[in-house]
Amino acid sequence: MKKFSSYFVFLFLVVALLGWVRPDTAHSDTSEQPEERLMLQELLSAHPDLILDVLRDHPLELIEILEQAVAIKREADQRRQEQADLAMDRHPAISLERPIRGNPDAPVTIVEYSDFLCPYCSQATETVKHLMAREQNGRLRLVFKHLPLNPISHELALAFEAVALQSHEAAWELHNRLFQQQGRLRGGGAEIVLQEIISGLDIDPEQFAADRRHPELAGVIQADMEEARRFGFSGTPMFLVNGIPLRGAVPMSEFQRVIELAMSRDASGTRTDKE
């Protein structure tokens, strides 16, 4: 009797877990529940110790089921969040005066909100770099924006924009090297590391020093931050793919999935402001 009961209790727990991750499959009305389910409920009420027997008899199976259930629930939550995101309009300002990677007239715009000292941003940057390198049909353009979370990150963001005033290519080179040197930058010698990088760029260092302190650049950084927060972004990295958010250092497969989703939409979700 114990083995028989334990087996069916195990099945009952499986059904309960599926009902938890897929609530639409569960029914609260007992009149709609199968007779076997009601019998199991009565059995558990009379013998609650059977649940412990199940945990002892099927530990590995339960762990596997729990992992699968958590994965299913996480995916379901992501899809619900995505549907909510699709219903919300997010139109980041795009200026062709700022550095843009890819095709300037591409149908899909990826806007990245980043922090040069964020380790997850460094990871995400590598993913995006590979994504852009693989894109050969001109579908994508990448716009880099700033969401600095500390004063040093803010100074590095100003450096990027100051270099961009002289050369977009040099700004992207600075971008790459800042992320490559992230460990040293966080180690307390950020200004020394920055000046080392600047000395290797094809720009006028005196002009860079002057531009870096220009109030207009501080306004650019502030506008990026306000835009990100208006969209509900508080951490980094964050991305908008034609207005569809991607949160965190997601894998390339997720970028590709959302790019295809963005391509299937009629509205672009972004606007281009020619300054």
C-alpha cells in the first residue's frame, strides 16, 4: 500500500507543479477535477506523511521536475513581460551626430544603455560586437548611450563623447579598450588608464581635454540617463531593439529572436532626429 500510495502521490505532486507553472491548466472547482485527483487529495489529508515518503523515494526526480518547472515559469514570465513591453511605446531619440555602428539607415535600431565599469556591460558588449560582425545584410545599426552608475563611470562617458566630437571611429576604439581595461579602471587608477588609452588614439589630446569639460557633453549624458529612467531602466546593461527591451547580458540567440520579432512589426519603435 505504501509503494502504491507513494507512486500516486508523486504523480499528484507533478500535476500540482504543472498547475503552478501553468495556472491556466489548473481548476479550482472540485466538480471539474478527475476522481483520481480528489482521491489523492483525500489521501494526503488523511496521511500527510506520504509527502515525506515521496521526497525520500524520488529525490532526483523531484529535483529534475522542479528545475523544469522553474525554467517553464521563467520563460512564461519573460513572455508575459514581452507582451507588456510590446504594448508600451518606447521611442529613444536617435541622433546621426553620435557614433553609430552598422548601417545608418538600417530598419532595426539597437540602442544600448551602458556603464563602462559594469562587468555585465562588458559581457554584453562582446555579444553585441559578434552580433554586428555577423550581420552582413545591413539590417542593424547600434547606438551607444550612457547610464553611468557612479562618478568614475560618468567621467568615462564624458571621455567617450569628447573623443566622438573628433572621430567616431576613435570613440568606438576608446569604447572597446575601456571595456578591455575594465579591471584596471576599477582598481583605482581610472584616470591614468584613460590617459594611456587616449595617447594611443588618433585625436588631438588638447582638444579632447577641452571638450571633455564642455557643459554640452554633460547634458548629453544627462539626457541619456533621463531617457533610460523614463523607460523604466535603472540597471545596466539595457537594450532597446526597435523599442523592444532586452534586459541584462542576454545571449546572442535572444538578440536574434527579438530582432526577428522587431522586423515583423509594422512600426519601427524608434525615431531619427537629424541635428
